[in-house]
Amino acid sequence: MKPTIEHVPSPLAPGDYFMMGDESSAEGAIAAGCNFFAGYPITPASELMVRIVHRLKDTNGTFIQMEDEIGSISAMIGASWAGARAMSATSGPGLSLMMEGIGYAAMTETPLVVVDIQRAGPSTGQATRPGSGDVFQVRFGSHSDYETIALSPWSVQEAFDFTIDAFNLSEAYRVPTFVLADESVGHLREKVTVPEKIERWFRPTAKGMPPFDTEDEDGVPPMPLFGQGEELLVTGSTHDALGFRKTQDSGVHRRLVGRLVGKIRRAAERIARHETYHVDDAEVLIVAYGFSARAALEAVSELRQTGVGAGLFRPITLWPFPETALKEASAGVKHIVVPEMNWGQVVREVERILHRDVTPITQVDGEGMRPETILDGIQNLRGMKL
Amino acid sequence: MSRRLYDHLRLNVFPTPYCTGCGHGILLGAVVRAMDEATIDWDKTLFVSGIGCAAWIPSPHFKADTLHTTHGRPIAFATGAKLANPELNVVVASGDGDLVAIGGNHLIHAARRNLKITVICANNNLYGMTGGQMAPTTPLGARTQTSPWGAEEAPFDLCSLVRGAGGRFVARHTVFQIHQLIKTLSKALTADGFAFVEVLSPCPTHFGKLNKVPTLGDFREQMKSVYIDRRRWDKMTPEERCDKVPTGVWCTDNIPLRSAGGNKMGGAE
Amino acid sequence: MKESETVTKPKKKTKSWNVELRQDWCKGCYFCIDVCPIEGIFILSDRISSRGFRIVDVYPEGCTGCMLCELLCPDLAITVEEDPPFYPSLLA
């Protein structure tokens, strides 16, 4: 079933603001109609939580600081089924704690948004410094098969916009959705333009209809709420259309997990988003996302000035990855490089999609991606003269 | 069960999945009767349960909204649901391992917050569903699969634990104190704040077999000498109290209920 | 009312109780036999139910309506109800 769409006046007065990425994401959440936040303090996401305490009071929403991230993801799921648009904000270590809950949300098709302001890891790592190490965690962090959606902002404006998009996508597809920023964007201060009207998508509802199966093409069943007399059976065990546990039935298991995965895979081309710069005549294609893409754009500009045909492919959704667009952009390109603030995560996807040699450029020193890193990496490519 | 109360049950999923003589079956009936006694609207009730045998008490047997969560987390899920919709009557029914071991943190915080939910802890003193392993409620010296020569750790006193965390309504009964249990459950369901009821609910299959109390009848005999109503226990000397556990209700509702930052705990201010 | 239609049940003060045990729900814990305060109401037979448990036969005469069996049956298999009350107006 399709979501219902409404346009509402922006809760924040329209205009230009100068904000930090964390704060901008909090405003985006409020704009999206977030009315439930359950979180735990963690650097570098605490500022988002502190901003949203005040904004939820302004908008009569509910805020609770839970005892840990496991409590947070659990409370979000309970709240979502009670009708709330629920969200949390965390970083790598907190996201690791949330994993079981994320799997539960995927299995029960519970809409919710988690903003991950990534920091240098693994483990406690460098809490105040950036990294892009959670790309696979937001997609494969929990056990077994499920799909999620993740958006990667490269600016404070996008932190605002993509948080709204994340709410809408999670409601439309009944799936946990992530805003995968990193500390460099989370703690960056930039201009944010707030529009007059905000588009909000609401989960499909239909009284008396089974909440966990559908014959609809899109594979998204309607979602009832607690307290409507529907006698809901929400469970993380394999279940049939009505929610009864069916832990010995192979047909039910195949159908359920197949639908959870299929509903996103079939819609992948519609959900996936990307942006390109100068790819039409590019000999070197840089595939970069998040803060690294800012350095990549600078690198493209410098390379072009020295006569090297460089281009940038920026995936906006990391999951689902914009595969078709990547294939198109890379046709005829001689070299592909993937700079990342990790030891190679998106590069593996690029290799898998394109079936060709791709050069990773890794910078894992707890600092934002530097254009020089990318330029040095490209310079070292065989046969390149700069 | 009386025919009138069958209306609240999904009869097609009976008989229950429980073993012969499982105390949770008795508790299931007690909860239904207590809901009836307290005239709670089933349509506005959400039962939240974790993982384990006790967590199957509400799901799928009760005709109400049920939320069967991850292990240890029903109270955290319940916190979200209650705060998002304070109109819901939220009842958590789960086991001792689920609520007190893996879920212990959520239990003490919900008590501290005075969250307006009812928590029913079915305590069989071990992890039943996985074969009978030791739990933080296993009595000292009791045999389980992971304490084959007798447990060497002292157990929690659940009522003291929750009281210490700030719980204003805590209670304990065995399933055999059935009349008091139903009355206490109905009081807990209508308490104006966090209410915790520990119910000693025997597991003849695992605990019973390993500790020589193989039937419900044996458990009743044994528990009669250990679990003493607090009206008697309160008058006992420390020597008399040794190895005995009081049952009853401890309610401190004369303390003003206040949660910092306003009324978002779904309870009285 | 004609003589032949006189009700044959004797007039009495105490209530009588009907005790029903659902054999398809019973799992053979026999706690009802333990808890019932009146001898002879629950009798363990040698017949086996379709679920593989020895069947408990129920003879409700003498039941006091204490409800302990209904309250304590772990399978909710027992229902104890008052027998339909005796209407004085039916007497000749």
C-alpha cells in the first residue's frame, strides 16, 4: 500500500539559518513530524539530542533519555507501534548496541529513523574525530537477512533535508532508515535554508487488514496501531499475515523474509539517489560520499585545472546503492577511485557492481578527508601523468 | 475457567504450549481474572512480553494488543508505547531471567521513573525455555543445568530490588496463593504509577526434576514452608525468618509522585 | 399442573455445582486431585486420553463450589458452575 502524503507549513520559520549539522538534523526531524525521541548521550551526536529536547517541548512531542541505546531502540519501536514518528541519534558504539533492535524493527516492519553521526573507530576509537566506518553496519549489522535504507549527507543543509527524507522513506516502506553522517558534517556549521512547506509521508493504514503480508506489488502491508481494538500480534519470531508465530513452517518463513528483502530490492531504483559532477567526459571517476565527497569535488576541480578529465559520482543513498546510475557514469571511464574515511567499504560495492578494478583511497587518521589524499592517490595510479 | 472469561482468550490456540504442571498456566488464568476484577478495557490494553516461557502468557493467548519483544527488553518497549500513547493500559508479563538478568537495567529505571505500567514477573527461578539454566533468582544451592552441584551465587530479592530502585508498589505471591494473587494483580493493574508483582510460578520440568520437587503438589508443600504471608512474617523474630520469604504487598503510595521535567511518565504528577 | 409433571428433584437449601473438565486441554498434572478438599470428586482412571494422559473422571456430587480446581488448573481445563437454580414456582 502507498503512504499518504501531506504538505504542512514548516514548524521552523522559513528562511536562512546558520546551524551545526547535528542541530540541523534535529530541525529536520521536527519538520518531518518527529514526535518521539529516545536516546542516550554519545559524542558526537549529543548536540542533536540536546536540541531536540527543546524542540519536542515546543511541539508537544515526547522525549526520553533512556538508560542505554538498547533501551532507546526498544522504546522507539514500542512508540512507533503506538503511532509515533520515532527517532534516535547515536554514533558507532551506540549503533552496535542497537543492532538487535534494528533487526527486530526490520522483521516487524516498524518505521523509525536513526541518525548515525559516525566517529573514528573501532570500539571507543577517537570519540571526537570523524570516520566513515559504519557503512556496512547500517546495512548488515544485525543478524540474518533484511534491508535498510541509508542516506549520506555532505552538508548541513542535507542533514536537514535527508532527515525529512529518512522519515518519509521509513514510513513508506515500513523499514528502519538511517541518516549516515559523520562527525565532520555533524559538527560543521553552515547555512541552512528552511522552506515554507514540508512534505510528510504517513504509513499506510487500513482497518482490519493483515499487518504482516500483502498481495500488493510494493510488498508493503498497512500498519495498524495499538489501542485500535485490532488485537495486534507483533513479534520478532517468523509470523504469518496476522502475526501468529509460525516457527516450523518453511513456506511462511520463505515468504516473509522474501518480502522483507524484496520490498526494498524491487523499489531500489526508485529509492536510490545520486549526484554527478563532470562525468560526461571523465577519464578518472571519483566515487565519494559524505564529507569525503566535498574533498573529492575540490580534487576534481584541481585536476580539471591541470587538464585531467576528472569527474565525481556521489551516491546520496548508500543503501540501496544507485547501481544503474553508477554503471552509466562509469562507462568509458579509464580509472575509478573510491576515497573513504575507512579501510574500504563502499569500494567493495563499487567493485561488485562494476566487475572491474577499482582503486581504494583510504584515509583513516581521525581527520576529515583531505583533497591532497585524493590527489596523491590518483597520482599513484599507473599510467597517470599529472 | 468461567465461560464468560473465555471471551478474552483465543480458544483456537489452546491447550497452552506449557509443560504438564507449569505454574505459568495458573498465572495466565489469574491475570485474566484480575483484568476482569479490575474492569480493565481489553481493547485499550497492550501486553508486552520478552522471550521465554512466561512471555507466552499473553501472546498469543490474550485477545488484546500484544507486543512480543527481544529478550530482556519488554519494559523498554513498554516505556516507548506508554509515553507515545498514555491512554494505553500497558502490562508487561515476562519471566525472571528476561526481566531481571538481561533486562534488569530497564526494570530499575522504569521503577525509578515511576512509569505507569504494571510489571508481572513470573519467577520460576531459572531459564526454563532453554532447558533450565541458572538465573539471578536461583536459590543458593539449587541445582540447574549450569549449576549442577548447586548454585554458588546468592539470588536477588526482587521486591527489595525494585523498592530500592524507587518502585512504590511491589508485591510477591506464589501461584498457590491464588485468591490473594488475583486481588493483588487487580490492585497492580489499577495502581497510579509503577507496579511490580513477582509471582513464584514453579517449573516442574526443569527445577522440579533437578531439585526433587517433581509435581505441582510437591512445589505447593515446599513453598508453603518457605513463602510466608507478611502478616505472619512481620511478627516473626529474625531467627524464625531465616530461610523464609515474605509474600504480600508493599505499597508506599503516600510519597508524593513526582517525575522531574513534567508529566511525561504517563502517571500522576 | 398435573401430578405427573411434578418436579422430582428434592427441595434443598444448599447449592449444587457442575464440574466440567475438558479432556482435550488436560495435560495430566492431576493437581485437581491434590487441591480438591472433597474426596471422590476427581478420580484418576486407567483410560488414556487422545493426548496420552490418564483421564481424570469427575463426579460433581458433593462439590462445595470452592473453585480451587478451576482457579489452580494450569490448563484452564476446569469450569465450575452453579447448577441451574431450583424455581419454587414449579412446585405443584
